[in-house]
Amino acid sequence: MKETSLAGGLLDNSLGGSVALVFEEEVWSYAEVDALANRFARHFLASGLERGDRVSFFVGNDALLVGAYFGAFRAGLVANPINTRLAPPEIAYVLQHAASRYVVVGCELLPTLQNALPLLSHQPELLVLRGSGEPLLADVSYAPTDVPLDADDGALLIYTSGTTGNPKGVLLTHSNVVSATRIVQENFGITRADRTLCVMPLFHTNALMFSHLPFLASGATVILRRRFSASRFWDECLRYGCTSASVSPSILALLMEHQDKGPAMGASGLQFIMVASAPTPVALAERFEERFGRGLLLEAYGLTESTAVTTMNPLVGRRKFGSIGKVLPPQELCIIDGEIALRGPTLTRGYFRDEENTRRAFSSGWFLTGDLGSIDAEGFVTIVGRKKEMILRGGENIAPLEVEEAALRHFAVRHAAAVGLPDPIWGEVVGLSVVCDSPVSAEEIVSFLRTQLSDFKVPEHVVFVQELPRNALGKVVRLAVRDAFAIEAK
């Protein structure tokens, strides 16, 4: 395990020809990823970027993106991954708020980015990946850079949706990233012999802070797929001899729908599957293990603000379905007025350029998660609800206000309220209740919203009501809004 206090040093460049990444059919050695990272670092610096500048990444899963992340870390830049499912106005908000001077974009996503650029007050420089067919940065030296850095410098800026509508920028330091990497390495027992399958998107902390940095820092191999495929998941585990994988509960549900394509009970070769990004229904976890193998699932919990994994069910010993496990030291967890609160070396110091939300999020040094929970006598933590009104669809946070504001842009909509509705695959989907001034169909509203929102934020159910239920203060009563969908279903 290489000692380092900086995120760029987590890639062990002493491993030479050992396989670091397998992306689709490309095989990348540690030496090749290290050289690519240095080329990116030198390219960024030659482009005029300076220590602390933000460089955004609007790229799907790709080995080149892994090298680009390390390049940004080594150049002293703050890497800003952008959700590839965002609509142009949402992309523009992130780029504007982050004041990104440079954007690395996948060639297939370039048209979407180009629709966002006119909305900016500044125009960042672009680098298109896999657009020309020529070797990337082949004329740039792969010699290491010599940028003076500090462990408290920013390393990652990841935007996460909030109940106020606009996403908040979570700033994570090199110290946060390295601490989180070490915690995962130690608690999941990662060694050079391990191979992990990554099907989660690299713009999320799940894929970056679990499936990549801890494994690459351990000399292991990451099997990176462009996207998840239920029909290929098990074949890829067996083909590459994977020992672990990380998924969301939605992926578990999809694997159960395609269970006929899976291996025999206990024959997957996997030592464990980490499940995170959203609560896992107990019934789903039990059915999954009955089909694929007892003791296979490790439910864990973490936030972007805590640089990923904060609690997990033990790798060895008793686990509890429905629990997110025990806190991983040296992180700390307590319950404040029913709400889960965190502190420790992995925790963000605050939101980027957002003093108000930073102040609200902390109480006497503890970060308030917005999740309601409890801790039993054995130290197992259970989430019992969400204090915030966030809709959580397949691990993606959706702010109700954002959906409502988009709906109100439609000429016929006078009032709108968005809520999360239970769904067997996604956990929750968006339901929209509207009051309209003129005749309009649900299909017309959904079609309009597809031009305003990311696909996962578009409502799957729309109901029309005469008035929205409100309390004495005029605030919408969301529990009553959900009742309208139950009545409609009957």
C-alpha cells in the first residue's frame, strides 16, 4: 500500500505492467494509466489552468476518464464530474456555479454540452475524448509534474441535488479522498488479487470512491463497463474472475427480473456485492440471496458529503438486513433529535460558494444528513425515513421543487406538486399533481418536461386535481398529495 497524502498518489505507479483497468476490450496497465494521468496533468497546466481551478468532466464511463481524474489531482486542479443525464440548463448551472475553465467531454455527449454553453457567461475550453480516432495527448510528455500541493487543497467538487432545487457543490479535499480510500481498503480487505466489476457511473462517488480509488491504491484490477447490463452482469463477473461488485438496489431488482441469466446458487465467484446509493428493501435482499448466495450482499451507507462509505454491514460476522451496518472508524455517527449526524476525516468542510447551506448542515461540528435513523445496542444503524423531501429514484436525488418549477413553465399549469411514489424497480419514481387553467393531457405535460429535465426526473405519473392540499400556512401537504395518486390508481 503506497503511502501518500494526496489523491494523485493513490495510483500505485510502481506496479508497472500489472493490469489496472479493463474497459470494454481495452486492457490498461498501471504504467499506462500513470503515463496517461501525467499527460493529462501536463496538458491541463499547459492550457493555463492553475492550482485550485475547476476542470469539469462530462464523460460516460471510460478508462480515459480515470486517467483524467488522476491528471487533475496531480495538476492541483479540482475535478468536477457532471452527471451525464443532466439537461442543458442543468449542465449550465453546474458549469456557471463552479466557474469551470475547462471541460473534458465524451464525443457522444458533445451535442448536449453545446446546447448548454450558450447559457454561460463564460466559455470554457473543451477537450473531446474519442472524437478523432487519434491517440489522445500522444505529443504530451508523460514525465511527472511538480506542482506543490497540500492535503487540504480541493480535489473533487461534486454537485448533489437539494430540497431548494438547485444542486449544492460538495467540495472534498485530498485529505478527505485519501482518508475515505484507506477506510474502504481496510474494511473491505482489498488486496492485489482482487478484481471488482464497476457498472455504476463514474460521476458518482459510489463508483469513484469505492470501485476505483481503493482498488487502484491496492494494486487490484477494476473491470469497468460503459453501463450496466442485466443480461451481461453475471457473464462478466465469471469471465473476468471478479471477486466483488458495487450496485444500487435498483440494479438488484433488475438482476432479479433477469435471474434466469444468472449462475447457480453460490456459483458467481463473488465474495461480496456492496449495495449502496439508496435503502435496500429487506424483501429484495432476502430474495436475492435466496437465489444467488447467502452472505453475498453488504449493505452500506454514505453521502457525497462524507466521501462515500460511512457505515457497512460487517464483512465477517453477523449482518442485519434492513440495517446500513456499523460506522467505520475513525468516522463517527450519532443521532441528534432523530437525525443521523456524522463527523470525521472524510467529511466535507462545506458547500462550495454556499455559506448559508453550509451553516445549516452543521451543528456543533456534526454534519446533519437529513436521514432519520436509530442505533441498536449492537451498533447497527437503521434508516427509518428522510427528514428532507427528496425523491430518491435509483440512487439519483431529485428535488421536488425543481420538477415543480419546470412544470409551471407549461402555459396550462397553475400549481404543481411533485412527490416520490413507491416503485419495485427504482425505489421511488416521480409523481406530479397539477392544477391547470386550460385543458391539457398528461402526455402533453410529460412531453414538455422531457425538454426541461433529465430523463430520470420526468414524472412517470401525472394526476389532475382542482386544488392542491395545503396546511394553515399555505404550504403543500405532500402526504395528502400522495393520497391523490392512490385514489387515481383505484
